[in-house]
Amino acid sequence: MPAQTLDEPIRRFREFLGPGSVITDPVRLRTYECDGLTHHRAVPAVVVLPESAEQVAAVVRVCDEHGVPFVARGAGTGLSGGALPRTDGVLIVTSRMRRILSVDLANRRAVVEPGVTNLAITEAVRDQGYYYAPDPSSQQVCSIGGNVAENSGGAHCLKHGFTVNHVLALEIVTPQGEIVELSAADPGYDLLGAFIGSEGTLGIATKVTVRLTRAPRNVTTLLAAFDGVERGGQAVSAIIGGGILPSAIEMMDALAIEAAEAAVACSYPEGAGAVLIVELDGPVEEVAHELGEVTRICRESGAFALRTAADPAERAAVWKGRKSAFAAVGRISPAYIVQDGVVPRTALPEVLASIDRLSREHGIRVANVFHAGDGNLHPLVLFDDREPGAGERAELVSGRILDLCVEYGGSITGEHGVGVDKSRYMTKMFSDDDLDTMQLVRCAFDPRGLSNPGKVFPTPRLCGEVPGVRRGVHPLVESGRAEQF
């Protein structure tokens, strides 16, 4: 879309937002050219900074009127290029919408705006004995709106679930600029569930009603060191197989440990080829019994060092290395790719061995950090971008890791989303007919395809376009009914 076609929308934005909330300066626009996934970049044509749902709706209505694509962005911590701007479109940044609107402890819920950070919810209710359970590693800075878009998880989602399990209602702005309420209590189709994890393709969340969780009576964190990930993986399988459900089971391999030590001096046991962090929560007696069982299992699986956090400070120290792992690898590598895939927990040893083979074959180091309890891998593919061909080899290894995940019955993403980075891999998991059906859902919300276009789908089509070569035309788009979608 030629830049001059945005002159009228920009004029309208300035009218109802004020000039200080509309950015067109080329230097300032570059601040927003990427999210946490920095190898995809695009400078938006204009950035707007609304402060209310009504202002978001007004912006979207102008976009709809003029056929201008728009992308929502929160804190910009995403790792799949989900908030990558359009060079011909509007970037709607919700960072000024950061109020906690209400807290209702009697009903264990809070209503927040999308720019509120994940951790801020817990901080608002911690003294009353509550917290917000989903905890991405970036929880100090990532925003709730982005968490909703990506259905974010975190270390403790093993026991307590993902964002979708903790959102009770949403106020959204549709791609046509209407303000609509979605609730878990609504009869009929689960539109709330469809919206969560839709990566901004179905509209923009402007208010989020979250479930507050009662803080457990006791939390115990165990750090176990092994000579390699294979023995650590055996311990994970034995723990879950023994009927124990920790709130978190995290693993880091030797390279990830090296990076964390360099960055935050986490003081994990010397010589560890892998460390396992197991956190247990619940009634005191139950946690004590489970700790004994987990300790026994780790020892039998070959743990050469075991450490139990004695107080909250020691617990925080154990977690410090894990929480800093993604950023920490910058200490040992000039560049890296953060990957995110899922495999069945029982397949962890085989998949990790295959990743090691890929690493050696292509001369590309891979640091493994993962939610071991549910098989959610976060391989960090390390390379030197100054070395000719290194980036290409790293991309090859990164893609092959996703192939492995699919081959073993897993998924190309666990919590980082598809965005623009993984859209080309969707065909490895889904047939053309599957993707056509998903596209119909999107088109029901966004028939003009203006809301975060170019994300999730590998070959996006205009809504209503009849698929090309297929075994048959989808019944919902045949015989002139396509315009409904």
C-alpha cells in the first residue's frame, strides 16, 4: 500500500488520540521494527499509542474504513515474530493501557488492561495470599495482552495450566472496530477459547479478567545435578510415572548452565552435564512426602548432587539461572535462535540425542533449556553471524529440530506461537484441508484480513477464495457461499 494512502488515517488518528500518541518519525518507528525475535524486521508505517478500549476501537474502525492492515503489540517480548509490523500498516501498541481495574478476592478474579505486566498481577495480590499462575520467563516485562495472544505458559504450567486456563473473560475490539465481551460463561461455541492463542488474527484484547490462584501453603524447590541429560530425562519420566505432579520440572544442559553461570553466577553444582529443577507445592505433609520420593528417584537415576532450597531467597537463587537462560546465551555466542517445540515426554532422550547429532554434523552448538515435565523444548541454536554460512546452518538445524518434534508426534510450538517465523512449518503438522478450515475461522472474525495479516498461515488467501488443488472444495465455501467467510 503506497504511503500516501495513510495520510487521511494518520490525520484521523491525531484528531482523537492527540499528536503525542501517533508516531511517524522514521527514527522512532525503528524502535518497533521487531519483537524479541530479532532476525525478522519491518518498520511500521505508523505507530499509535491508545490509552483506552474506545481509542483502540476508533483506530481499528479507521483501518477498516480505509482497508489498512494493523498489528497489535504489547511489550514486544514475543519470540515468533507475532507482533512483526506491516510496512504498509498501523502498529497498535497497548503499553499505555496498564491499569489494574479491579481485584475481587472473594471471587478470585482481577480485571486488567492488556499492557499490565504478568508479574504485576501477582504483586498486586501477593500480600493477600494470591497470585497469577502462568509465569513465562519474561514475566517481569511481558504483558497480559501478549500472553492472551500467544496462550503463554511458563515453568509452572505443568501443574497449573496455560493462560487459557486462567482467563475468565475478555473485552475485545473486533477487526471491524466493535467492542465485544467474550466469557467462559457464554453458552454455545467457546469463542473465548478460540480467541486466546489466536496471535492477534481475530482482534485485540482490551480488558482481561484473570483467575487468581490461592498461594500454596508450602513450596519446596529441589535442584538435582546429573552427568548428562539422559539420566535427567530418566528421572523426569520416573517422577511423572510414579504419580507425582510437581508444579514445575525444568532441565538445562551443560551449555545452558555455562551461559547462566557467566551471566548471573547461579552456582549450580560444578561438573553438571544437566540440572533438573523440581518444584513441589501444596499441603506441608503432601510436599514432604513427594520431596522424599523425588529425592529417591533422582538418586536412583544417577544424580550426583542434590540441593533443597531452605528459604525463599535460596529458591529464587535456584530459579535465577533458569529464568535468565535465554538472555544468558548472549554471553557465550554472538547470535542465536530461540526455538520452541514439543515432544512426548518419553521421547525426550531420543530427541535430545538427535539434536546432539545435528549439532555435531553441522558444526552448530545447541544449548537445551526445557520444560521437561511436558516435553516442551527450548533449544537455543548458537552461531557466529560474522562467519559466512553460519546463519544458514543455524536455520537448517533450527528447522530440523522442529521436524524431529513432528516426527515424534509432537508440535512445532509449545508456547511461543507460530507468528511469521514458523508459518512455513504449519504444513508439516496440518493438511491443506485442515488449514482451510482454520482459515474459515479467521475469516468469520476478520473477512477483510486486516488483523495481523501474514501470520500463522503459510499461504494466506483472501477470505472466500476457493482453495486450489484439493480433493474437494470445502462445503462452507462452495456454490457462492464464500462471501460469508
